[in-house]
Amino acid sequence: MLAAFGDAGHAFPAIALGRELVRRGHEVCLETWVRWREHIEREGMRFAPAPEYEVFPRAGSAVKPYQAAVHGARDTLPAIRSFDPDVVVADILTVAAALAAEMDGRPWATLVPHVLPTPHPGFPAYAIGARLPRTAAGRAFWRLLDPIVRIGARQGRDQLNGARARVGLPPLDYVHNGMSRELALVATFPQLEYPRPEEPWVEVTGPLMWEQPFGEVESPPGDEPLVLVAPSTSQDPRQRMLLAALEGLARLPVRVLATTNRRPPPGPVRVPANARLVDWVSYSRTMPRCAVVVCHAGHGTVVRALAAGVPVVACPAGGDMAENASRVAWAGVGVSLPRRLVNARGIRLAVERVLADPAYAQRAGELGDWAARNDGAARAAEAVEAFAARTGRA
């Protein structure tokens, strides 16, 4: 049984894993939001509706942190018992499913659909957009801040232990205790992971990629380099990056294919002569034809571009996007553009920089070659099968 948070960046990797498990002959149930039911069933899985609750409640919300997870765990328990799985794989944000699995005595693993978020001495704090330091002085600076980071981690541990107590589970003494210490599938490129000592429970599988079926989209005519502008499906509701990219790339010798991702801008859009604006586009069909992808640095978009061997201009908007953008810059596969510079001039200069320096395309191409040799879904499915055998439920 798989369980995933309903945003595309979390649901799509779970669907990719489930599809591969079905292909290998396993019976799979995926619990997530109702919006993905048709796709899940088309891929040969059983669908279970997930309780939809706020993972990070807003200030003033009647639901306190982890309180919703307690309700969600109790709501999820009947679905788990009905399906009777040998193993439960819960997305890192689906604390409810992980709790429910443990309540029912089921082996459970975690699916991390991005880079590993756990800290390490000398690492910058996760998701703030800082890059791994390259000098001893830089590492010493971040070590000075480790105690502050640990305070937040301990608070998270205490809150989750409070939730565990409310569902009859014992407390755990380590931080990040919502992540399985038996198996954590980290669905990213190993080249985007900062070097750290190996943990026996961590398996970096490579990206888990799935997309909704969609036909071919015609690019603007010409032979100039093709730039895809691919905004987030959940951030930047006014499409600030999209509008800035159309303006900034209008006079460059490039062709621009931009998509709204079915989130229309708030007003009229001026589409320049070298551009085409569409409602949706298949990344797997389009990205291999591109020279650059401009995006908000959602992990799914970033790894899809890199799997196609295409460098990225990352314009983070929220969530873990700043972290993904910093990994792009650190790995040399693109440019990270700070939020204050996400304007017409900033995007134009960033695209010019990527096109002018062949090292970006060369490094992205190396990751594309790695992806061609390493199927992330197959590696993740093999790890799940080994986990089931190891826990005696296979």
C-alpha cells in the first residue's frame, strides 16, 4: 500500500512507484487525493481516498500541528486493514499513513520525493536556499548554527511524539521521527545529494517520474534554441515568473514555449513573436527538444529536465524550491535566481548565461546519461521488495 500527499510533486512519484510495482506483478493500493483517482486506476492500482488535511496549519488555525495527523491516522486505519498490505510506503508528508501502519503492526517505509531533508554537521539549514560550503570556514559557520537547527528539530520530535501518544504509540528519542529508519526511498539524483556518511536505511533511487497523458505540443517555428518556461502547479498564483520570462526573453535569439500549467494569469498576457503560450505541455515529450528550462524549481520539474539532459534556470517561489535551486547551482546543472531577481532582466541574463557556457549543458547531459542507465522506479521497487522480504511479510 502506498500513501501520498495530493500535490503533484508528491502524488506523481508515488504513482510512478506504484506503476512499476504493478508491472512487476504486485497488487498495489494508492491512497491519495481524489483528483488522481482516474490516473491511478488506469495504471492498474486500486485507489483509496486519503483524508485531506493541512500538513502545516496556518497561524490561527483551529487544528494544531500534528493534530490533523492523529485524525488522519484513525481515518486511514480501516483502509489499511481492508487492503491488508505486506508493506506500507508513506510519502514523507503523509504522517497519518505512517502512524496508521505502525498502529496496525505493519512494516512501513518512507518515500522522500526530493533531496534528503535531514541535517548534517556543516550543512546549511534545509530549504533556505544556501549552498553547501566549499571551505572549512564555511562549514564552521554552519556548525555554529547547528544548535538553533536542532531546537526546531526537537520541537518537531516532541510534537510528533505527542501525536504518537494520542494514538497509543510509544515516543521515539530521535529527531525527524516521522521518517522510517527501516527504509527511506530518496527519489532524486545522487548528484544532487550533498556528500555525507551513508545511512543503512537510506536508498537514493534516482527520480520517480510520472506525468498525465498529453499529446504533442507544437513549438514556435525556427531553428533558434528552444526555452521552456514551466511554472509551478502550486506556487506563484499570479504567474509572476511566467510573465517576467515572456517579457525578458522577447528579444533574445531563442524560441520560447511557455505553459500556464492550467493556472491562467490574473490579466491579459502579451505573448511576444518568438513565443507560444499554451495551457499544458508534456514535459517528457517537450524537454528533450529544449536548450534551457526556466522553472520555479519544484523537484519534479527539475529532475525531469535533468533526466532529459537539459540545464535549468531555477526561480524558487516557496516550499523546498530554494533548496532544489541551491542543489542545481551546486551541481553545476543550471543557475539559481534569487526571488528578488526574478524579473524580466534577471531571467534574460540567467538564460543568456546558461546558453553561453557549454559546461551547464555538459553537466546536465551527464545526469541525463545517468538517468538513461538507472531507472529510479525499478530501483525503488527492488528496494521495496527487499524490504518486504526482510521484514518477513513477502
